[in-house]
Amino acid sequence: MESPQSDILYRRACRTLATGVSSAMRRNVTKTPLYFERGEGPYFYDVDGRRLLDYTLGWGPLIAGNNHPRITSAVSKQLTNAYAFGAQHRGEITLAEEMVDLLPGVDQVIFSNTGTEAVQAALRIARAATGRDRIVKFEGHYHGWMNNVLVSYRPKGPSDRTAEKTCGGQPNSEFADTIVLPWDDLDAIEEAFRSFPDEIACVICEPILANSGSCMPRDGYLQGVVDLCRRYGALSIFDEVITGFRVALGGAREYFDVEPDLSVYGKALAGGFSLAAVGGNRGAFDVLRDGRTIHAGTYNGNPVNIAAALTTIDILREPGQFEAMHRHGNAIRSCVEEVGRQHNEDLITTGVGTVFNVHFDLANPPLNYRDMSKANGEKYGRFRETLLERNVYTLPDSRWYVGVAHTDKELSLVTDAITEAMNVASR
Ligand code: PMP
């Protein structure tokens, strides 16, 4: 695909913007990074004049689509009043109340700016509450780019229990207290609790492993994780940065009917604005109230981002929104699977309608990182490249995001593109 104007901009960017892009994750999305000018509903417009049907949704946040008139208007209205206080305002109370109302088992929340930050707040709360230092995370799970959790995200070694750094500049000492375990294995968690008695502060996980193939948990598994934590005096933390306000209004807590001690929210919470939160039962926040630990941030509870979140939630609350989004996503999944079958592909999709992955050359649904990594990424790459040539924009790791702006019109566009792309991928 030719993108002459993006090529020019990228060359210019590389002169002064280190790496040319603003997040490591954006380096390999397309051969030349694409530059965008405008978004509207489910479409992005790039500088070469192309309209792309967007199933990336800004890596998740744009659940209401681009430039939703109600979000734009709420934010504009807020801007006429103030764009930062560094102090208290009504909006933060209203949003806290709405979250408590919507998220099962959540009595209180704190606000932060990014998922990365909110994860760190949750870990600190768990450590302060338990007086323990070690944390458990799982292979392939992503919890932001800090050294203590950016381990074994894409491990290459043979062991599924060795904490492996992900990039340079990660001193061993900074993840010395991070225990890595395989996902989908309750025995492994129990064994860790037995090996490190009274040392594990918390277990953090993505309830749907969206960052590694949207692996779904087996029935009862998430409850098993929460129960083991309770039994051994550790806090359970669901990282709902992707699942929150996406798999259901109440996130994974509602979808799976499980209540961990803490949940972390970001992305879809504010519909494209930079807001994150930690929610939990009242007791979980004792350590903040009594001053045993702190959580801070100049921009915490920023009124513009809060206004965006309040409106996003209002939009998501409208009757039928989640049903429609799931229906749309599931229709895409059925189409990919059906067209794949016609080409004799061993192809499956995993996840839910609003966030799912497509796996070539996998016969069974993956349950963890090791399963997922057996999928044929090259074939998916060809499939995706052809989709892009047909103006359908998706993420490189085979994850698709669906939002309220995707209608039947887009469904018909995308299913045509899928049929053509499968012809190319299956060659
Ligand atoms: N947790 C999960 C599950 C995520 O998917 C992400 C971002 N992809 C993060 C945490 C980090 O969030 P942020 O990029 O907002 O720092």
C-alpha cells in the first residue's frame, strides 16, 4: 500500500521525534507508520486522503467511536469552565458514584491518568495492605510498561515460570519480587503461595487475556484465582484496562460474576481521554485513608477527562448498546471463521464480540500465552495487510476492537473485505 504523504511525515518525524512515533507499540503497526488527520465515528482519515474503517479504536479507548458529538460537546462545555484545577470538583464525585453503581463489589475508586499508573497504585495498595512485597503476574499478561510488571510479556525462554525482562533498561532488582506463572493453572498459583508463605501481596491478571490472543478463562477459573488469594491473605487484582466498560458496562466483574479485591480501569472508561481508575471494596482503601501509603498525581481527576468519562458511560448505558456491539463483533467472527472454513483453514476466533482475536492454524481455543503463540502470525499478517488495502484498519497482533459506532453498514464493508483478504492469506 502506497502512503506517500505518511512517508514524508515519518521521515520528518524521525529527525526530531525519537523513533518517529510516540509509543513502542506503534512502531510496527504498518510498514510506514500512518499519519491521521481526522476521525469520525468508526472511520479514520489519513493524510493520503484515505478513509479507513477502524477496528483499532485507538487500542481500545474509542468505544463510542471518534468525535462522538455528545462527548465532544461535554468536553467543549467543560473547557469553557476550566481545564484543570489540581483540586476538587463535582464531576469526580459523580463519576465515582456512577462507577460504584455500575461495578459489582466496588465501593470506592481512585483516579489516575493511564493504565500503567493505575496498575502501580493497585500494587502499592496491595503491598501496603498486606505488608508483603512479592507480586504474582502471568505469562503474556500486559500491565503497562513499568519494570516490575513488564516481565514475561513475550517470553522466549523454555520455562513458563521464569521472570524474563522485556527490553533493555530493566534492572533485575526491579522485578526481583515479581513471580511469573503460567495462566490457566490454579495449581501453579497454589504452589507459589506455598513456596513463599506470607510473602505474596497480590496476584494481578487480565481476566480475559486480551493482550495475548484474547484467551478466555475456563469456567470457574477466575473465581479460583480470587479464592486462592483470599485463602493465602493476598489481594486479587483484575487488570480491567481492556475489559472494563467493554465486555459489559460492569466489565469482567459483571461478565464473569466474580469480585476480586481490586480492579484497574482505563481505556474505554473515558472514551478516548486519558483517565484511569482503581476500584475495590471500601476496606481495600483503608491504607490510603489511614495514611499507610499514598497515591498522587498532578492531573488526577482532571475535569475534562472526567466529563468525557461521564458522557461515555451515559452513551454506553443506553439500552441495547452492549448487545449491539457484541452482535457486530460476533458477526465479524462468524464471517472470518466461515470464510476460513471455505478455504480449509484451521482458523478460530477467541474473546467476546467487543474484543477478540483471530488465530490462523490453531485448532483449539488458546488458554494461555504458550497456546496463543502457536498461531500463524505470518498468515494473519498477510490477511491484515490485504484488509488494509481494502481500507479496513486493524491491529497487528490480530486483536479487533468493536464499538457503538460500528453499524450494519460497516459490517457489510468489513465482511466483503474479509472475503477478499482470506483469498490472499490462504494462497
Ligand atoms: N493493562 C492492560 C491490560 C493494558 O492493555 C494496558 C495498555 N494496553 C495497560 C495496562 C497500560 O495502560 P496505558 O497504556 O494506559 O498505560
